[in-house]
Amino acid sequence: MNGATAVLESLGRAGVRVCFANPGTSELHLVAALDRTPHLRAVLCLFEGVAAGAADGYARMTGIPAVTLLHQGPGLAYGLANLHNAMRAASPVVNLIGDGASTHRGLGAPLESDVAALAGPVSRWVRTARNPEGAGADAVAAVAAATGPPGAVATLVVPADVAWSPGGRAARALPEEPAAPAPVGTVNAGRDSTILLGGPTLRARGLTAADRIARATGASLLAEAFPGRIERGVDVPPIERLSGNPVDARQRLAGCRHLVLAGAATPVMAFAEPGTAGELTPPGCTVERLDGDTTAALEELANRVAPHLRARPYKPPATPNEPVNRPLTAEGVAQVVAALLPQWAIVVDEANTSIVALPDGTARHDLLTNSGFAIGLGMPLAAGAALACPDRPVVCLEADGSAMYTPSALWTHAREGLDVTTIVLNNRAYAILRRERTRLLGQPGGSALFDLSGPDLDFVALATAMGVPGSRASTTGELTAQLKQALAEPGPHLIEATVPARY
Ligand SMILES: Cc1ncc(C[n+]2csc(CCOP(=O)(O)OP(=O)(O)O)c2C)c(N)n1
């Protein structure tokens, strides 16, 4: 067996099932090995940013790393923004990067590049396979490094001569070491405490435990502002998300004397502002962090402080009604989605200023947001989530500007027959930049650089070109009819919702 086969075989043994690929000549042996590995599904992405975002979406829904197969330094570089987002969401991702043969290094071949240097800032672990004998073990080590918890990006560089040379051996997966629950002996949860939940604690188990703690101790609960994945809707204890607006967030945390971080990072402003502290916690607030298995830690604490308090019997609030017919706005889109969302849907949110929170009475769903702020994540993330959960409908709420970074994700939606309904909220603007210019510079923001009209983007034509049926809605009635139809039919759809810019 050659090194390439050893790598792919070993990845399969370690539990990897999907490879999001955009290969080149230096990966041909890896592609041949992939074609011979039936339990590893190869998914073609037409841009590396799509492969990276899809691997992130797959990981968020399964906890298992998918593999990206990318072409040397430039291929990796195209994927970096969404790998950054995956890193911020603590998603396990394994990058398999083909490289020129080691014997070819230094000759100045066109694609010669420093792959490891490019991978470093987004990766917890980077290794270059040195020989076919060790390549299988390298692949298994990459999966172990990515898996966590918390998950991370791991990058294995495979030079072409390592891939094509004989002597490879498939390696066995390392036994998993269960994470120790965080020691909770000293956790200080009381009336002036806030527990900030993030990462895996935002699933039903963690939210239930946190809710019991809050009711027993009077501590207040918050979710991090941009969670990688949060379970929401009917039957899940609702939780307030920390605002992404620094003024609101600071105000919300003002009375907090003690902050417990359960899977969340210390809350900070996304961008510095002159003369303002970067941290959002008030002066004098003590911060305590739960490490290890944070969900188990919350459950242990709940059993200690609230032994007899069962999870609240969550009464489903009334299902939201379909709104009356009127010209579409961002609020109208949210109302229609909340009214029609199927049970167990996955909602991807990259609607930026056009998002309005879906109410708690909405069907039980998982919500995936952009933890890393590099836009162009939504449609790739939806592809990965849909592949991970073929029996769950995916609704992708996508702002027009963000959609244009990775539109070829739609082609992958079509090619793989993914059950993704993308709603593009077309406000013809980079509205958030207008809002921030007004807020920070005091100049109402009419820069031509924030205007996406002229020419107007035609997302119906774009979807059609990618093989995705498209339609346009400019009233709540039209959106309701089109969304009902899209959700009733399997496979991908795109609805362009024309909405006024809010800023
Ligand atoms: C990769 C990357 N490039 C640029 C930016 C800067 N940026 C932040 S928001 C934004 C525009 C967002 O516009 P759109 O997605 O249409 O949402 P809207 O603000 O209109 O709601 C830009 C360009 C970024 N965050 N990430």
C-alpha cells in the first residue's frame, strides 16, 4: 500500500466518513485512494472556502471531524477564512493538504509554498508526513488532535512522494480518553453571579442543568453571543444570548459580581473603540472558568444545589402564527420562518443585520451562528450540516453581501441533493458597515463601498445557474407560499427575500 492509501484507510478507521475536496495534481494519489475507500464519501466543492465551511458544519452536528482535501498552500489559503471560523467555533476539522514532492522542493515550482506556515494560525496541530511508513499514524494523530474536547483544526501535509511511495501501513485509531468533569467544588453560583454558557453546554443537557442551578441559586444565565451550535425551541429551556452590541452587553453585565464561564470565553468587544476597555465584564467582577467536560460539571453542580428540582416541564409556548400579508421586512422573514419551521430543523444564521431572533415557541431546532465573524460561512455550513443530518431540514438565513463570498456552495447543495432551503435576505447593502460608521464616526454612512445595488444582484438567476430552483418573494404572503413549497419538496431551494436595509 502506498502512503496515500495508508492515510485514507487510517482516517476511515478513525471514524472519518466525509471528505470535502478540491484537489489538484499533487493530490492525485490521495484522490485515487479516496476512490478506493467506500466508507469515506467524497464531496466536490468548487472553492476551498466551501470545503472548509462544510467541514465545520458537519463537525458542529456530529462532533466528528470531516476531512478537507486541499491543494498546496494556495488551496489552503482560499480556505483559511472559514477555517478561522471553525477554529472559533471549536469545531473538529482535519485538513489534508497535498504538497509538492519533497525531492522537488527548492526548484521554484509554481505552487511551491510554505503550507505549514499558512496552516499554523488556524491549527492546533500541524504535521508534515515524512514517509509512507508513518503516514497512517500521522492521519490518526490528526484526528485525535482535532477531536478534543474542545475540537480544533488539525492539518496534515502530505508531500506527493509520501503519497505515491510504497511501504504505507494503515494505523488503528487511538483509544479515546474521556474528558474529566471540571472540578466544581468552589463554584460560586448565587444571586450576583452570572453563568455564561458556551460551546457544548448550549445543548439541551447543559441548558437543562443550568436552568436547575439558576432556579435553585438565583444565578442568572446567559449564552455566548455567537454560539457555534445552540439547541432552541419547544422543550428546551430558553436562554438569553449576550448581545453582540457592546453597549447592550456591557449594560447587561453591569450588576454581575461573579462570572462563571461554562464552555464560553471571557466576553470581549468584537472591535476596539478609542478609550474603551476591551473586556465587557464590569470592574471588580471575578471570573471563574469550568474546564474539562463542562456539561458534566453543570450536571454535577445541579445535582448538588438543586437535588430535588427536576427540569421545568417546559410548556411549549403557542406556535407562532403566520403573519398577515404585507411587504417583506427582516421581521417579516423571521415571523414566516418561525411559523413554518419544521420540527428538528437546523437553522444557519448569517443574516447579519437582517436577522430577528426566532421566538422560543418555534419548533425544536439547532441554531448555528458565525462565531468567527469571517463572512461567507452560511451556505457552506448549511451544506455540511445537511450532509451530517440527511433526515433534518436545513434553513439557511443568508445576507446578500455574505452570500457572494461562497456562492458556489449552492452547486454542492444541488449536486449532493441536500435538503437546504437558503433564504437570501437581499437588502442591497453592507448595512452593518453603514450602522457602524454612523455609531463610531458619527457620520451617517452613505459610502459607495457599502452599496450593493447597481447592478442589483439576481440571486434567482444565480441559484438557477448552480442547479438550485430559485424564486423571489417581496411580501410575507409570497414568502409563506414559497417556503411551504420548498420545505415540502426534498432537495435544495433558494428564495430571494427582498427586504429594506435597516441601516
Ligand atoms: C471575510 C470578511 N471580509 C470582510 C468582512 C467585513 N464585513 C463585515 S460585515 C460586512 C458586510 C455584511 O453585509 P451583508 O452580509 O449583506 O449583511 P448586512 O450588513 O447587509 O446585514 C463586511 C464586508 C468580514 N467580516 N469578513
